[in-house]
Amino acid sequence: MSNNHSNIDLRSYLSLLEADDELVRVKKAVSSEFELAAIVSKFDSKQAVLFEKVTGSKFAVVSNICGTPRRFYAAISSRSAPKNGAETKKAIHVRIGQALANMSAPLRNQKSPLFTQNSSSSLGDLPIVTHFEKDAGPFVTASVVFAKDGERGNQNSSTHRLLFLDDRHMAIRMVEGRHLHKCYTYARDHGEDLKVVIAVGVHPAVSIAAAYQAAYGVDEMMIANALLDGKLELAETAYSHLYVPTHVEIIIEGRILKDRMQEEWMVEMLRTYDFKRKQPVFELEKISFRDNAIYHDILPGYAEHRLLMGLPVEAKMYDYVKSVAPTTQAVHLTDGGSNWLSAVIQIRKRLEGEPKNAIMAAFAAHPSLKMATVVDDDIDPTDAVAVEYAITTRCQADKGYVIIPNSKGSSLDPSSDQQNLLTTKVGIDATASLMKPKERFEIARIPGEDAINVNNYT
């Protein structure tokens, strides 16, 4: 699959997927309460799904658009994705690194953007999906929130989920200390609501840039512009005077209220229910949307959610680890760790102790990481069996394990102290000892094995 970026909206990306048999259309009307989510779950790590009819709504809904690394890569590169999974991930890391090195401000378009074609004053018009049986309610899950930092004057964009409360209000999940929360607390401390724009239905490169944990003050749309080869355009919104991509399907304008909170809970990346939290409330001013607008929904805890959050973090970890272990070949956040809590790092080991440096760098780059395993370059980091083989044949626990108790970890891990964000982390050096002959760890190969086609023999 390749992407020439001749168009940079969600629709052109979906056309690309459909041409490559990566998109399934559902023409039958479906309910936004559980049924839609159940169908998407059946396509996890498979095709994207476009629902043409959702009961009670005039919007089409698409999901799972970045549900595989291959589609993720297609969203940010004009080249065809490598066929090997590990190589595709490495290509993603390289591409994001290139974008970070070549950030540039998007063009600000003065023309009326397409999202001004239609408007609504009710959140109930949107096909907001209820995903799980114990959900607090329907959630907007695929939104990029734009806000202005009142202290520095720069614009920030980040990904957030919002719980539908009524036609004008939603509770917005914000992690304390992250950039949107800083914008919100600055406005609140100055007695003001925070004006925001919630964008739903953007080109996935915009979502990927918003999910990247950039340094505070960096405008994520500069990253998105680099991922889209300098072709991103922004338009000013009428109410908030914030700049959003001109190609967005739907924008929801309003403000995060300084003095209203609402209890909410949601399913997180681990596919477990998070504990109840009191979060700020968003109040609607206006919804604007394109003709035949497409609403994007992400199924929490499934592949698209995990990859959109995890792959940008992988790229960040790769840069950190490579800076202390220059022969680092790959960093892989594992499926078993929900692409968030567990990583495998592949290096070409030169010195004893180097794997432990790589472990510490991984924990520094991604504070939510709970387990880091380092393997040699003959072990595929995406192959769980190969990684376990390395642990069992190349590691002695008294020498290779690093235990770090009472560390800052992820609030998502139900086994941790979720209130105080404390966890015990473990690093595993599963590389072959340099103190023994290399041949002791050599994996036997059969000459010509890779070239054999068994169809020629049966």
C-alpha cells in the first residue's frame, strides 16, 4: 500500500484503503449502542469498517482505519510498507523521526473551509457510540482537541475522549500535567473557561501527530504538516479563533467550564474499566460539518486505539534508547502489554552492561512502561515465542533481571497503586553473554531453508 498524499483528508485515505481491499462497507443500518462496537471487534487487526447507516443519525461512521501497522505507515508515508512486521514498525519510527527533524508551520488558508457547509446545536445529532456494557455512557473516542495556552500564547493539540452527558455537555478526560490540562488550569486559575475545538474525522496523520508526546510548547500540527509532506492547511474557527485542519469532517466548538466537574469512567488500553474520576465538563457552542460528513470512532482497548497511542511512543523510545545504545535495531511495544506496558528492545550488543543502559533509557522515555526486555539482533522482537526463547536460554535471573520498586507508573495498570501512580518495574537482559563463545548461543540453520517452496514437492 502506498500513499501519494495527493489528497490529505479522511476521505482520500479511505479511498486508498478501499482500493487496496483494506476497507469493508456495512450498508445495513446498525445501532450505535453496542452493535457497532461488536462488529468492529470482529475486524480487529483486519480491515477498516465504514458504516453507511447508523440508526438515528445522518452521519456515516468509520472505525479501525489505523488498526494495523501497515495502514498506520500508509497514513504517514508515500512509500509502500515493508512486508515484514518488524521492518514496518522500524520504518514508522524512522518516518516519525524524519518528521520531527523537518517540522514546519502549515499554511493558514483564508478561504471558507468545507466544514462550514452545515451546522448543528445538539451533540445528540452525532452518532456517539456506546461500546461496553458497563460504560458510563456513549463516548467520543476519536477526537483531536485544539486549545490555546494562555501563558505562552501557542496552540496545542492532543487526543482526548469525551463522555456524552446531554445535548450540550460532555465530560472530557484529561491527564493531570499533560498539555491540555496545563492550558485548562491556567485559564481556570485566571477565572476563565477554556475555549476549545474538538475535531472528529481528520486525516490519520493529524491524529498520529496529536498522539505524539511532544515537548510542551511544540505545535503538533507542525509534526502533522511534516508527515503530510508540507501539504496540511489550517483554517481559523469562528468562535474560538483556533486553527484546525481545513479537511476535518466535523468540528465541535465550545469551552471547558472552569467550575463544573463530572464523574466518569471508561475502558482503557488494557481493555479494563478505569476507576471513577471527576473530570471537567465541556459545554457546546456549535457543531460544524461537511456535506455527507464521516464520523470516526475508535474502539477502546482494541488495535486502533493501542497503535495510535503506542506507535508514536515507540518512535520516541527508539530515539531515547538509541542515544545510549547506538546499535539499537528496534523497539517494540508488545501486544501482550497492550502496546503500552511492555517493550522488547533489539540491539547488536557490543559490551556487557549495555542492555541495562537500554532498559533505563526505555523507562525514562516512557514512564508508563512496566517491563523492558532486551534481546540480540538474531531475535525477532515482534515474535513472542522468540523473545521467551531468549529469556529462557540467554538470561540468568540473578544477573539479568533489574527490579525497580516504587516507581512512577501507569494509572491504567489494575495491579499497581493506581491512586499514587506507583508500580514495580522489571528489566530483563535476555542477550547472550559476551563472556562465552558466540557459538554456544547460535541458533542452528538449514542451508537453503528460506528458498524452499513446499508446493514444489507435494
